[in-house]
Amino acid sequence: MKLTWIWKLAVLFQVSGVTLGAEKLQSYNVDRSTITISGLSSGGAIAMQYHVAFSSEIKGAAIFAGVPFGCYKVNYCMYASTVIVSNLAKDITDLATANKIDNPRNLNGTKVFVFHGTRDTTVDPAFGRKLEQLYQVFGGVTKNEYTIGAVHGFPTNFYGAPCGSSSAATYYINNCNYHGSNIAMNHLLGGSFAPPASSAAGQLLQYDQTEFGGSAVSSMDSTGFVYIPTGCQDKTRQCKLHIAFHGCAQSKTNLNDIYARKIGMLEVAEANNIIVLFPQAAPNILVGNPNACWDWWGYLGANFLNKDGAQMKAVHAMQLRVSNCEQSTGCNPSVTEPPVTGGPTASTGAPRECEDNTVEFRPFPGDCRYYTLCACGTSVLLECASGLYFDPVIGKCNFMQLVPGCDANLS
Ligand SMILES: *[C@@H]1O[C@H](CO)[C@@H](O)[C@H](O)[C@H]1NC(C)=O
């Protein structure tokens, strides 16, 4: 008996030095002219860094509640009013001259989406305008949204605290009746998008980040997430690639896969055949990063915003792996595009409107662990206790076994 027990433990915890559940990141058939990135807050800051540094490879960027490239310097970024866009533009040109980043001429014509809520008291909304101006210096084709009454958080149309309320309990994700992921991705990839799928029916996988330099030294997790839409599992089909950076306190250590699953990006990706890489930072007090922020102020040293920065290099290596269709893994670099699955009749993922005069609990489409409280015209997402699913028949959480038809989409 004892041997059996030990054997089971060995199977559970061993494997090949790779964290349990995390596999080697695979390569896929990616159209490399369609690689885009996004991020919230510190993730928005590193998304812009990454875009500027690798501008020859990145097609567009969506920056939510972020700050401009290189604005960490004293007096550059103390307050938004002290940010001098021409100084930052000169820094970009100087870094390119020193071959530390790609030539910013690549940014001419690149698509950029900037979101900043009017009620953001964490990062002054004026930073959003400054980063948009910086992109415009280099010819970025920008679209912005500065009018929504959002606090500091990712705007969705289905998950999170009400738009203007503190979203600490819903992990800095807010229900603003505004599908941030869909609107941003539509701009970056040129419209004619299929509406988001009603559920993310593809696979959200965990992959090993350590082979790319993800470790305590780079304040990164040993594991990241990657979403493979249903249409991209056949590697003879060509797909797009998006890289999404979480904000501070949104890493795997903080909230597992909530950022990946609740910003609406998976449903957009599912409908439009976009593979989504969610690299994961991790807290490391020793390097001065207790909240798992991405490095936009130099806690890992002077290279942090150029191509030699530890996090920049690590994510770039992941990008190359995912997009480098290795035929040995069964990938066939043909150009057949998978059929678009969304179609004009697909749901937008928006729950039924909450009328002013109703108070009720409703099931959350596609995931029985969650349900919504609909009251006074807004809905709030709630989660059943571990082991329970929301049971629409009784209108509350119930034992899993008593709620039929719920297992399919749970990991
Ligand atoms: C972008 O490219 C266009 C066309 O080549 C050129 O006219 C324009 O001056 C460029 N803009 C910037 C900011 O370099």
C-alpha cells in the first residue's frame, strides 16, 4: 500500500523538472505579419516597451491604463504634466541608433488603441494621452477611448465590479458594458472581425516559462498561459498571435488564470483564430517587486526597456517559439486560414440587461462556477464556493453532482 502511495506522489510531482501541469510551449502555424500585443497598467507599460523595442515584428498594441515608453526617469514621469513627449521620442531614437531597439520607422502606420478611464486615480488618465502623442510622433495610427467612467481596471461587458467602483475584489477588472478586448482587437487587426464567441471552447494551456528565462531572477513565474482556439488546433491552418500582459497583482501567483479568462480576450480569440500568449510575472521582494508588476521602472537594471531586458528577452523567445511553425511538431506552414467561427449571429457574450426593478441571481454563460447578482440595473459576478456549481433550478449554488451538464468546459 505504501509503495503505491509513494508511486502516485512521484507521478504527481516529478516529470522532467517542469512544474506540474505546465508543458513545453509548442510552435504553431502563425502568420507573423499579424502579431499584436496588449496590457493593463504595468502590463500596458511593458506592452508599449515591447512594441517599440520589437517594432519590426509587432503589428499593433492596445494599452489600457498605462504609461508612455521610458517615462520612468525623474521628472519624466513623476506626474503626467511633467512628461515631455519630445524627450521620450528622443530617447527612442537614441536607443535605436545604439541598436538597442528596432528602428522606430517601423511604427509608422502601426495600429494603436489607448484606453484610460475618467475615474482612474491610480494612473492619471493624462498618461494615456501622453503615450498616444508619443506614438503619433512616429506615425502610429491611434484610436482612443477616454470617456468611460472607469476606475483603474480592465473594461469588460460581462465581468467585474461596476465600472466606477473599486474593483479590488474582482481583481482590477470592471464591468463597464464595454468590451475592451473586442474593440481594441478590431482596431489593431483592421475591422471586419467576427463578434466574440459565446464561450472560449479552445484550450487554455499552462506552459513552462523557465526555458525562456522565467524565474525569480527575472521576477517571472515558472508557468505561463497560452490559449489555442478551436480553429488553431489543426496546425495546417494559419492563425494570428496576440500577447497579453496582465497588470500588477494579476499574475498567476495572485489569481491563477482569472486575467486570462475574464478580460474577454479568449472569446475574441476563439471567434477570430488568434492564439493568445499570457506571459506571467511573479512577485519577488528581493528585486523590489512585491506585486508582480512588469518591469517599467528598471527594477531589473538599466536594460529593462530595450531588447536586452530580462523580461523583454524572455517574452520575445516565447513569441518566436509560438510563431515558428516547427514541422517536427506536426506544424505545416501552409496558408489555409481556418473558418471564422463567430459569424454575425454569435452572441456578444453580454449577459441579458439587468432591469432597474429586478433582483435575481442568474447563471453565468459557459462556466457553472460563476453566477451573477443582478440588482438595481447592474450585475456583479460572484463565484460559488469550491465544489459547488450555480444551479439555475434553485437559483443558488449547489453540489456539483446535482447540477447536470456542467463539466464540459471546466479545467
Ligand atoms: C510615415 O510614412 C509616410 C509615407 O511614407 C510619410 O509621408 C510620413 O512622413 C511618415 N511619418 C512619420 C511620422 O515618419
